[in-house]
Amino acid sequence: MNEEAEFNLESTVMELIINAGEARSFAMQALRAAKQHNWSQVDVLLTQASQASKRAHDVQTMLIGLDEGTGKIPVNLIMVHAQDHIMTSMLAREMIEELIEVHKLLSKDEK
């Protein structure tokens, strides 16, 4: 891979990290809104989390397609870091969605 391609790869990997971070951040904000029973805000934030997660996943899918399972894309520490971010954000979003459902059930019991 030449220097220009590596620069583009680095930018692409950073895009993955940024989108995964946004997904996690929006999900955490949604959980905070759920604690305050602000259900309309929860829905907005979960939608934003899903959109950011999809953007991160799209970048990841593109990188997998470019690699073609042959090692064309170099695996370095930043790539491993990016994969860690996307997987962590996906798990966080899934767990937070479950916690929000618990908050909804508890808020119904309070009434």
C-alpha cells in the first residue's frame, strides 16, 4: 500500500472510531433521559445512536470488502482500536436499550 492509500486508510479508520463513539455517546445520553422519564428524548437519542452505529458499520463493511479476506488492508494498532470501539459501542447500545425497557416498566409501576 502506498503512502497516499495509507493516509486514506487512516482517515477511514478514524471515521469508524468517531461514528462508533457517537453511537455510544447518544446511547448513554438516552439512558440518562430514561432515568428522568423523558421518553421522547430517549427515542430521539436512540435513533441518533442507531444512525451513528450504522455509519460505523458501513465503514467497517467497506474495509472488510476492500480486504477481501486476503490481508490487503494492514492490521495495525489503530485498526484494532477501531474494531474495539465499534464492538463496544454496539454492545453498549444493545444493553442500554434493555435498561431503558426496564426503566419504562419501573415507571409504569410507579404510577
